[in-house]
Amino acid sequence: MRTLSDLIAEGVSGRYVLVRADLNVPLDGGSISDDGRIRASLPTLRRLAEAGARVVVLSHLGRPAGKPDPAFSLAPVAVRIGELLGAEIPLADDVVDASARAVVGAMGDGDVALLQNVRFDPRETSKDAGERGALADDLVALAGSGAAFVSDGFGVVHRKQASVYDVATRLPHYAGGLVLAELSVLRTLTSDTARPYVVVLGGAKVSDKLGVIANLLTEVDRLLIGGGMAYTFLRARGHEVGRSLLQADQLDHVESVMAEAERRGIDLILPVDVLAAKEFAADADYEVVAADAIPADRQGLDIGPRTRELFAAKLADAATVFWNGPMGVFEFDAFSGGTRVVAEALAAAEGFTVVGGGDSAAAVRRLGIDESRFSHISTGGGASLEFLEGKDLPGVTVLED
């Protein structure tokens, strides 16, 4: 796999470089509420610009259904990149049409410009290889002969999309520093891992994590389950869960996972108490109840105090930890305590600690925990999970030649 360093060594001054970044940041009323992914992309953009490349950045934002939608414009992203780089960053009004051609054509050596949300073009996410290829051809035509492609958006490498996969088949292609760092960390989590190895999983849907759990059962020593997905596990153990989130269609799969964990001697830990509320609201009244005695009219919104102590104790001596998914509705202050305890336990651990992107990374920043206290915070929640599940990542496979 050729790298960004290889590309710079070849020489990029005056050369157009298409960079697929992942700038899919959360917006709140048009303002960026978490710029972590933007900041993670800056080292690659800086290195290329300082080497004299003409850096054309591609990214998506949200799910605009294949047509322009002002709610998903990359305008706030362009402004934020400009603030962080200390230079105005032009943003094209379209993906490959007149505005894009004008913006790219006006670039000088060392400039950075941003094309509009690639998902405004329906060909980006098309299942038809010919349609995706046509968009890739248009993107390559913008950059002209002699261009190169750098894949640096790890959060999208599990997608076979035009700007992730098809462009790479048409240009000399290189892995950016962010992609290389993510792959290095994930490979550490799946081979010769220091022990005890503890995985903490949370979030809403157990169906999103079953593949990961099944694959990691051959690797881990302890598996801690919290968040909304825990209630399907509790139900599978025969406990009533009231109005808590439940995926009844996954009960058979969960029972199989628990049986396999027991067969392998893996310590599978579920909540022993929860914060149970009558409604899903930031100001909802709640009570602490045993996890096997959730009232019929209540729903669990966070792990309880005894569970927090239990989880922290199970993390204290860990040599390796992977965490993906909050322990409760961390966006509500009253139900963020469980997620905070897990995050702080990881931050205090002396071992190799990985925060698996997505809501977990957002929670770390929202809760104000120093990011430097973790060994690694991933930018790719879905991509990280698919790697750990043992799946091929098209955006990585295409770089391996």
C-alpha cells in the first residue's frame, strides 16, 4: 500500500491531489457541534499544501438523498477548515459542474479547496458500477492528467462509493496518515493483543454489534455490555425490561452469543442496575432499580451506580480496551453518568485504550475529557466495527496494489 509519504517523495508541487476526507460532522442549527473529524483531517491537508500540491477535498455530510439540500451544505466545514488552516478555503457550489471547474481551475500551488457534498450527486452512492464510474471520471477530469488520489477518510472506507472506491481505480492512489493510523490500531486489536483484553459495547441496537461480538469472542477476556443494547441481553436472560429498548427479533442471536461466551470462559458483564424513567426526556424523573426488576411502565436510560462501579473495576487492570457505544442517553445530563464513568475509567487505564469513534468519540468531547488520555480515538465508528467484524473494507482493499 503506497502512502502519503510516498506521494510527497515522488513530488506533488503544482500537481492536483484529490483527497477523500471524512468531514461528516454533526451540525446544530447550522453550526458544527463537534469538529473532531475536521481536526483529524488537517495533518494530511497541511502536508500536501506545504509540499505545493493543489489539494481538492471531497467529502459527504449527512444523507441528502442524492440531490442538493442546503441543510447538508459543506459551507460550515469550509469555514472551519479555513479557521484551522489560517487561510480562506473556497467551496464549490456543486460537485463536478461549472462551479467546481471554476474553483479548481483558479487554484494555485499550495491551495486547498473543497467541492460541495459529494452525496448531492446520486451517482456517489449508486449500486450501479457504471453510474459510480461516471462520477469518478468527472472527478478525475476536474484534476486533469498527472493527478493523484489520497484516501484519508477512514469513516467511509467501508463504503463502495464513487469518491471512496472508484476514483482510486482511476488514479495513482495512496493511503493518508489518518487511514494508516486507524488500520494500525485496529490490527493491534485483532492480533497479539496485550491482556487482559476488555471490550465495552453500548449504543442503541444490539443488531449493529452482534457481528463484532461474534468475531471478538475468539480474542477478548471480558465483554461489558451497556446502553440500549443491554436490554435485549437482559431479556435473553429471562428478565423483564419494561419499556426499555428491545430488539425481540435478535433474542435468539443474543442467546447464542451468551452461550458461546460461557463456553469460552469469557466474562460477559451486563448491568446490575439502571436509571429507569417513565419517559424519554432530559428532565424525566427516574429511579435506580435492579436490572432484573425494571417496572413495566419504565425504561432504562443509563446504567446505575452499582453497574458503574462494576464496569470501572473490570477496566482497572485492562492491558487493552476497545470501547464503542455510550452507556446511556449521554446527550441528557441526567443520563450521562454511566458513559462518563466508562470514559474516565479508560482514560485512567495504563493499557492501550481505543475509543471506537461515532457516539463514543462525541461523548468524550461533550463530557470534556482530555482526548490525550486515550491511546487512540477513532474517526470511523462503522468502519471500525466492520473491520473488527472481519469484513473487507472496499476503500482499503482498493489501495492494496
